[in-house]
Amino acid sequence: MQTSDLIKNWLEQLQASGYRVTEPRRAIVELVATADHALSPIEIYDSGRREYPRLGLVTVYRTLERLEELGLVQRVHSPDGCHRYLRAFEGHQHLLICTRCGRVEMFAGDDLDPLARRVEQATGYQVEEHWLQLFGVCPLCHA
Amino acid sequence: MQTSDLIKNWLEQLQASGYRVTEPRRAIVELVATADHALSPIEIYDSGRREYPRLGLVTVYRTLERLEELGLVQRVHSPDGCHRYLRAFEGHQHLLICTRCGRVEMFAGDDLDPLARRVEQATGYQVEEHWLQLFGVCPLCHA
DNA sequence: CTATCTGCAAACCGTTTGCAGCGTT
DNA sequence: AACGCTGCAAACGGTTTGCAGATAG
């Protein structure tokens, strides 16, 4: 899908879910849908302001909340605890995250479902979610 | 190792590293070394206060910092972003965490090193750390 | 026209820092 | 006796909430 189509698609999904398509939302969606790395709310706010100067940080948080509800973005947790947001991709993804710049790669990892089921059996837990994340330094930051 | 020995061992390690063994530290170490689940700083503060009422939250943070330096505790990250602390075990562990009460189980997972090396090769990243964590509801919270 | 959305300000929560006095060594 | 440690209070940064005015549908 073309990035412009992606943006249009997100806005349509917002609308279809009863949300309104507004200028600030348009700016935020444009940024997040096309970013190649995970963005923090502040980064979105700063960049978004260049396009739509009246943008407020609160709106960034509220819009991200909506996009997460719709499954369009996912949160990324890092060792530093900083919350970043990344466009969600098809199915469950395993992430490789650059600890310097937040750039994110996806990789096909092991399928963890068998493991999860094994562990459920062994412990009696009901497994609801799993994280498989690698952290490292990307080639660009490394140079 | 007996839990009382474990506590003694931690206090000795503090001392050996040039830190002082004080009443508040003793209370904190006792709690964290023997806990069967990951504790948040506030929980440590509240419980610690029962044993040593003058305990301050700041001291909890500062002591956890020391214990982390010495490799005696490890941070645990959850989807809610809440930081909890767990006694560190031998080698690298994969965790299963109860999202309700913070109880933690360890499990022998796949060895992720081959995967990490494969991903390094494919992406050019230098992989430094990995997380394999499962989240769920433990049998007790589930009932 | 109405209900949602926005931005501001202020509240809020977990964490960190400055500092004067206390307690370990 | 000296220096690290403590607890209080206050600062701090990120996130959330209340509210009156703006705006999409």
C-alpha cells in the first residue's frame, strides 16, 4: 500500500468508527503512519507542530489512544521505560529496536504459541500476552 | 540457600562494595530477597514501614539502585509500564508475570542466542539485550 | 444545530534532587 | 570524627483530567 493510501485508510477507519477527522488528527496520522521508527508523544507533538502549529500535546495523547483502540498503532516498551508508538503491522510481530534512535525492525521469530501453551500447562497461568523483543544498535547509529 | 542466608549474603555484598548496612536497608533487603513476586517501590515502602516505620520512599529508590548495580535485583517491565523489582537469579531468565498481582514464574524457554545471531546477520544491528516475557493471570488471581 | 474535539491550565503520579541532620564504620 | 546515609520537601517529567470555546458532521 502507498503511504498516501495508508493515511487515507487510517482516516477512513477513524471516521467509520464514529470519530471525526480533524486537522490535528490528520497531522498526527500522517506522521505515525509513515514513520520508520517508533515515536514518542513529544516527538509527534514537535513534528506535528511544524505542520499544524496549534497542535496540543493532549491531543497527541488522545489521538494515540484512539489509534491504539483501532489497532492501528502499538505501544513499544524499551528498557528505559519510555513509551513509544509504532504503526501496527499485520499479525503479531517481534521487534528489534534500536536503543539509540528508536528505529524498529520486525523479524519472523519463533512461533511462541506452543511455548506459551507449554508454560500454561506447567504453571496454571492463563497466558494473555507475550513479548519477544530484541534491543540493539542499528547500523546507522553504530557508525 | 536458606532465605536468612540470602539476606545475610546481600548485606555482606553491600558492605563489601563499600556501602553501609543500615536499618532501612536491612528492611528493604529482607523484603526483596524473600519475595515470591515482583515488588513495586511503593509496595516495598508500605511493607517496609511495618517493620521500620521511619522508612522513606526515597530510600527505597536509592537502595534498589544499589541492589541493581550489584546485580542482586532486576527490573521487570509490564504492559502497564509499571516498574517492579525482582530478585535476580542465576543466568538469564525468561519470565512469566501475573498482570494482577505481579507474581513471577521463571521458565526455561528457547535459547534465543541463535535467533539473535540470525537477526543480527539479517539486519546489521548489534543485539545487546532481549526480552522474552509472557503475561497472564496466575491461578490464585484467576480464582 | 449538536455532539465531538481541541487546547489551555491544572492536577496527578512516579521518580529524582537538595539539603540539613543522623548513624555506621 | 568523618563520611555515607536518611528523610523531608520540593522539583521534575510524563501523562491525565476539567472545562469553555471551536469545529466536523
